[in-house]
Amino acid sequence: MALGRLLVRLLMVVASVLPASANAGLAVGFYNESCPQAEDLVLAEMRAIVEKDKTLAPALLRFMFHDCFVRGCDGSIMLISRNGKGERDAIPSYSLRGYDEVERIKAKLEEVCPLTVSCADIIVMAARDAVHLSNGPRYAVETGRRDGKASSDFDTNNDLPPPSTNIVDLKTYFSVKSLGWKDLVVLSGSHTIGKAQCSTFAGDRLYNYSGKGVQDPSLNKTYAADLRQACEAGVPDDKTLVEMDPGSPYTFDLDYYRDVYSNTSLFVSDQALLDDQWTREYVARMATAASLDEYFADYATAMTNMGRIEVLTGDNGEIRKVCGAYVD
């Protein structure tokens, strides 16, 4: 089972990974001399991308999560597998968007700074700017990552927590990546922007909770009725999209936590944040008393922590001219 594999990894990494070395080789302003216009160029391209299609902001934020949680923040999500068994081919990547946009940004950077800025760093910078362009914070990002040369659908299928994950397993998934409960609850707030397919939540929340053929009893009944109208029972719907944060799906705010606190969140993994003392207390404070500035500061820290997962720096990895290179 995926979780069993994660537990084995956790035992292996806990004793060997030191927080002090987690960002070795990364630095804010890494490209100040080699490509001083890099961050401004990424922001300009992201602004044009989001102005044309606002749905790409949450898509590119999700893109970073998928890249970093699988083999680390190394751009390997971009690799194209000749045998159809790469990260892009895995089940959790089915609805992932952002490949073309990352290539677009990479091509612009190649024009001014050839073979200098990694695809891995572009993904991290694009995610930060996606948040900023959704009225969220624009925080300093560490750069200096290099690109990985391997990609496996097996890793993707095992390392990404499904939307039906409970709180115990969620904390394990994050612990394997050297992230704590606060990173979990803060990064979950990314669901304040974007939409989700009915197929990602309807079965677990509306029609077959815990395999019992019933609705999740924790789900607000009025909200559940609205969801049932959008997502029909027994229909494998990958086309109907539902707002993850009803009312402000493209504004980065605290409404997500108000949704969770009032039992109107979309995923089991969102609802699960109320099943742990520490995450529940954080949700409650963000929903009732916290300032947006406090959350923005927490979010910047959590995104920085995620951006340090298993990075390749120095002589490791490579800098690719095209992010979507072919691999066996």
C-alpha cells in the first residue's frame, strides 16, 4: 500500500535529514548576477497568462505541489516518458495543467539567459506569482534548484495524498517530506482558489462515504444538496467543475478556513483538518480571529518549506533548454 511505503520512507529519513541543511545550495536572489531579470520576466509572463485565463493561477499553484511532492522540487513533472510511465502519466496527474505555460516561461528565459534558470525554479516562481496574482502575498523565493533526470508514475501514485485522505495519513504524507502539521494546515489553504472535478470528491463526500453508500455525515446538509445538484450519483464526471471556495474561487483569502470550520469544505482531506487538535485550532483561529497578514506570513513560510523538498543543487541534476525533454 502507498501509505506503508511512506512509513518506510519516514523511518529512513527522520534520522538523516537535518533542518539546517534542508535549503543547502538555495538562496534568495540566486540569479541576481547570472540572470538578474529572471524573476521580473517570470512575473510578466505569469501576469499575461493569468489575465488571459484566470483558471491557470490555481492550476500552476497545484503544479508546484505535484512537482515537489514527487522526487522533490526538481522539475521532473515536466519530463515526457517514452514508455508512458512518467509522472505526467500517473492517475493524480490526469487533470494537471501548466505544462505549456512553464515551457512558455522557459522559452522567454532562454532568450535572455541561455541554460541558466532551471525548470524547477520556474515552477516555484510561477506558483508564487500565481498566488500573488490572485490577491495573495508575493514573498521572496529561494532559487538555485537544478532539474532532475528521472520521472516515474509509480512515485506519483504513491507520494501524493488523495483528496480522500484522513488526518493521520495526511500528517504521514507530509512528515515523509519533512513537513509538519502547520505546513499541512497552511498549505491546505491553497484550496481557497480553483475548482475541482466532481470525480475527485463526489463519491467520498456525497454518495459512498467510507464505502457505506451514504453521504459524509460531517458535511453541511444544505451545502451537500447544492453539490448533489452539480454532481449526479453514479456518473463518472470529469467535466463538471465545482468551486473549492464557493463565492471567491480566484481570490486568495481566508474563506477556505471559514468553509472548513462550517463543514462546507469540498474534500475529505479538507474536513480532516478538524480531526486533529493542532490543525483544528489553526482552522478555527483563521476562520474567526486571524488577520490576513498573519496567514500570508505563514503561507510564505510553508511554501518556502515545501520548496526545499529533496532539491538538487550544485553539480547535481542539470539545467535543461526545454523542460519537457524525453526520458526512457
